[in-house]
Amino acid sequence: MCLSFLNLKVGTTIVSDMIFGTSQGEVLTQVKGQIVLLNGEAHKGAVNCMKVTERISKFLNVITGGEDGFVKIWTTTLKLLQVIDMRTSIPDLLKDYRNQKCFGV
């Protein structure tokens, strides 16, 4: 469904890994040509968007948005740091969509 790149500095080289979300709510990565499951239950439903950033803290974070209406902030090892329920936190501009069952991030 979505993917991002996780760039890590290892010594003097940059190692880039692909990290991606599935329609089943899983977050996976690819290591040496093999698909590795990082979290099989990241979201209840599809992972619609993903971003790897270091703007939240001095460390890299993975941010996912799901069909379940949640935005989740993770460490790079997918330890959950924060959950934002967009159905209750969305701006007034989107208030008409808040109670619809089809609302997803």
C-alpha cells in the first residue's frame, strides 16, 4: 500500500532499507532480498501512508497512518511511541467526516 526508505549511517556508508505497509495492517522491511515482518498488527486495516523522519526527536521515527483512523509514531524497530486518534483529533474543517465509518488516514 505504501513505502518509505529508512536511511541509516553505518560507519562511513549509508545503508538504505525499504519499509512498507500492507493492506492487512502489517509493516515489513526488506533485508538482503528477504521480506521481514516488523509488526503484524500495526493497524487494524490497511496502512495507507508512511513517513520516516527525524523531525519529531533527535532519533529517526516511523509515522504510519491507517484505515483504522489512527496515526502512530514508532521507533525504527517499531516500538510504539504515540497514537493519535484522528477521528477525535481532526480539525473542524473535516468534522462532517468524523463519524463516518469510512474515515481513514
